[in-house]
Amino acid sequence: MTLAHLRPTQDVRLTGDAVADLEVRLDHDGFRTAVEATARRLAAVGVGRGDVVAVVLPNRVELVITLYATWLLGAALTPVNPALTQDEVSYQLADAGAQVAVVDAGTRELVKDIKTLDVADILARESATVTSSESIPSPRPDDLALLIYTSGTTGRPKGVKLDHANVDAMTNALKAALSFTTSDRALLVLPLFHVNAIMISVVAPLAAGASAMLLPKFDHRTFWKSVEAERPTFFSAVPAIYLLLNALAEDVKPDTSSLRFVICGAAPMPASAIADFEARYGVPLVEGYGLSESTVALTVNPIDGPRKAGTVGRPLPGVEVAIMSDSGELLASGQDGEVVARGATVMRGYLGKPDETAAALKAGWLHTGDVGHFDEDGYLVLVDRKKDLIIRGGENISPSEVEAVLTSHAGVLEAAVVAKSDPVMGEEPIAFVVVRQGAGLDISELFEHARTVLAKFKVPKEIRVVDSLPHNAVAKILKAPLRESLATDN
């Protein structure tokens, strides 16, 4: 058994650590040994080709080991958010048909009715010879590799089916777009139950012979100390994280010289915030776009070429992205429509949901539900989610456009704009804003700021100051609770 069998990892370097966290560091030989041993343990409890293994763990090396061990067996991994309730965990395990779940002391009680493997056994070398390595098969391109569950903002989460062909195609696209080499080192801050963390901060770097350092979670107070200690060449994060880093006290001046670039995804980031980050920390911020159904990414701004703030870049190598009208017509540059994509990175479908799969993959295109257009240089500009568009008196209002204007004000840290029913206009935009720490905010001044930039019909009817906005586990703003709070208004 060689490292080439650890799909899709190939041609990895033989020096330095491959994966590490705050407790464990493994070089490539140690990583390979642990993966093979864990594959044998999983095989001993009945896991084989086509089966599903769950991991209910926080960010830690053993989760990555289990990922590759599962793949060695031709089985699939479904990562479970350890912050879920027992009911939510049970739903995902049952829906995925998981045979076994890897747990730790903090998550053991969440798992019922299926076999469990304690995380302490993953690195227990004395039990590493359950079966011979010759009994472990190599995975095939059409073997299911990942079952990633959507965030579930509109009902129960759906399992996104990604096979090894998807994973390999995305790995190759990321390696090419981000120019990964053996000298690279990822600092992982996003949770490993999300495809962004798995693909961008673990699988693609390891495939290039690079390494990955896993932090248990993001903490803006200690983050730059981790950067200085671990000397990563990149990290991937979401807008909320960069906004927190931008808001740090002016006397926070970290050594960022190891970083080649940083990546932002999950939601559009205000162009002003990108400029603030780059000016303060001296690191290129590369904004990209994608979703679980595309094995994470569809587009990315070039690292070395022109980066255009306010866009999410150009299509990745091997990925076709287009703009489609409601009637199914492909639109020209500059015209708004639904963002659609096709190629080897597009999911195989939603687990057990043929109708939803047919709708999402209609006519051979992945329908993202996002509205956008390509500019004259071929960069994708996102306008909004189709379902989030506010229609006021027949006029379409893009919440993200209004949010970008509000967050460009020096006193605003975050903003979210949602629709409130109105008997006359149909819908009115209502804004929720979080004040930047240490800043004063005059609401009348913020209204005036919005009026100077936005058409009158786009200006929020009301601006509400809140202590915080609701976020999901990957720091995406959740708008459903905000809409619900408006629905309960008298």
C-alpha cells in the first residue's frame, strides 16, 4: 500500500508534517500508516465498498485520517456537525444510511442505533493489524466519496452526492487555479463538516504534497498568533471572519509574510472590506464562489492576474459557467440571470431525492439559484439569491447590493436585508445592522449614506440595530430567523 492509493492524494512529499492539529502532528509516513490502520479497523466492523461512514467530530487530525481510510475502502464519508442536536444527528445518520460513526467523548451521546468507533482508537497503533492490507481495495471513480449535507435553511438538509471523479476533478482544478506546490501549507479555520474545508484546506493541498494545520475553530483574538507560529501560505475563510480581522485594534500588527494569499467564499464580501484587509495586512484576498453541489468551487479570482473586487472571478479550469434566463436561454455578458454550471465537478444528485435532483440538474446544467452576470472581462458578478430578491412595487431589489452599501459605512460591521410584507408595495426592505465595536452609529446618518448611493426604492424602509446576526456553522448569515422576527411584528 502506497500513498498513491490514498485517493486523490498523489506524489506527496516525504518531509515535514502532512497533517497536524494542536495535539497531533503526523509526517507523510505516519499519516499513511494511520490511514491504512484505520481502514482495517473499519473493514473489521463491516465497512466496505458502497457503505457510508459518519464522523461526528470537531476539527482534528483523526477526522482527516478517517476520511482517507474510508476512501481506501471504496466507502463514502458523511461529516456531521458536532454542534447539532441528537435529533438532527439521528436524521443525517439515518438519511445517509451510515454503518458506523466515529465519535469522541463530546459527541458519543449524540449517536444512537448504529455502531461507533471511538476517536482514541484511530491512532492506537497496537490495533493496526486487524486485517491484511491486501484485503483493502482501491476506490473507483464512480464510488461515492462524500455525502455533504446542505445547511438546511429551507427545511431538512439534503445529502449532496459527490463521487471520486468529482473529488479528483475539483482537486485538479484547485491545484491549477491556486498553484499549489509542496511548499504550501494550509491553515484550516472552517469546520470540516463543510466541503470548503475538506477540499480547499485538506484534499487539494495534500494532493500537491503540501500540508494542512487544523485549528479547532476560529478565534479572532488568537488567530494571528497561529499564523505566526505555523507559517501557513494560505487560509480559506468567510466574510464574517475577515470583517472581524478588519475590526481588530490598530495595534494588532501580525507578521503575515508567510501568506501567499487568502481565500474568501460562502457569501459575497463587500469590495471595501477586501480593500481594507489587503491594505492593512498586505496579503492578496482572492474571492471565489461555489457550492456543495459543485464540489465547492465554480469560480475564483486569479492569484497572479487581475483581481476584481466586487466579482467572484472567472470559472475554474474544466468548469463551464453560464447565465441562463427563466426560459432556459443562455444570456450574453452584462445580462442578469441564473448562474448555471456543468462539468466533472457537478454533483451526482441529492441522496434519495429524485425530484429535487431533476430540478437542480435540469437540462444538464446545475442550477445554483443565484442571480448574476459576467462582466466584459469574463468575471462573474453575483447579484443575489433568486429566493432572496425583494420585489417592491414591481421593482426588484437585491439585498446584497443594499448590504454592501450599508457595510461600506465606517460604523457598520455586518448587515442583512430581508423583505417585510407590505399591503401597498407588496414587500419593503428592512435592514438589520451590527455596529462596529468602538464606533458610534447615527441611524439618520446611515440612512443618508444609503440615499446618496441607492435609488430611492432600494433604501431600507427601516434599519434595526442588533447585537449580532444569526449565522450558520460556516458563518453564513441566516435570513430565515430575521424574516420570522418581522412576521411576528404587530
